[in-house]
Amino acid sequence: MAIILITGGARSGKSTRAEARARSFAGQPVYVATAEALDGEMQERIARHRARRGADWIEREVPLDLVPALLSTEGGGARLVDCLTLWLSNLMHAARDWEREVRELADTLPRLNGPVVLVTNEVGLGIVPDNALARSFRDAAGIMNQIIAGVADEVEFVVAGLPLKLK
């Protein structure tokens, strides 16, 4: 079993890298999508991701209940969660206890039987945001990434399409 966390900035190539890592395992890969197509721009992003992946993936749309989705997809190929940062945003927007849910995910990941590749954004490398909501999200994302990296077997940072192994 492998837990692989892939992080990086926007348009760094982390999703493409994660797809390749998930495909490297036996079985039909499962794409666990946390994004919701709430507007035309997001619909287009989702369509581009689907077209790039092709039809050989099983898809699950899971904006909030990530742990149950991972448990229900046991026994097949690798699961690719894309992405934790959107999941965190969804949790915060729904006023759910994101810290509890992140810790539940961290507790669950090592007990899963199949590989899981998780994508997340590194949002803490820029300037300090100018508003409380953005600062709260940035801080929560940093905490979440540290917690999941702590249980991951491998962590990669992707820059300009190139992976740098951190763990």
C-alpha cells in the first residue's frame, strides 16, 4: 500500500504527475474528484481534466465526504484524490469541522488496502493575503498539508512539470 502526496502551485503539473503515478499501479484507477462544476469556467476545467485522463478511469464526485468515498472504493486500482485543497475549501464553505475531517482522513489513509495518490496545492509561498478569510484558508491548507504529509509514504513537490521528491 502506498500513500503518495503530490503538491505544488497552480498549473505546476501536479495533476498530470498524480495521474501517471496512479496509473503505475495495477487495476483500473479511480478518480475521486472534489471539485464542483458551479460555473462555466469550472465546467471547462473539469472537461479538460476528463479529456486528458481518457475513459479508462472510474470517476467519483466527492465534494465533502472523502473518507467514505475512499472506503467504498477499496479493492480496485489506485485512488487519485484531486484535490485536497478544493475539498478543504468545500468543508470550510459548508462550515464543517475541517480539522476533525482532515485528522479522520489521516487516520484512515494508512488502514486502506490499496494505493492512494493525493493532490494538494501549496498556497503558502506567496504574500500574506490581505483578508481574514484568505489568511484562514492559507493557514488551514498549510496545516492540512503537514498532517497528510506526515502519514504519506512519499511526498513530491512539482514545479514546472518536474517532480522533486521530498519524502
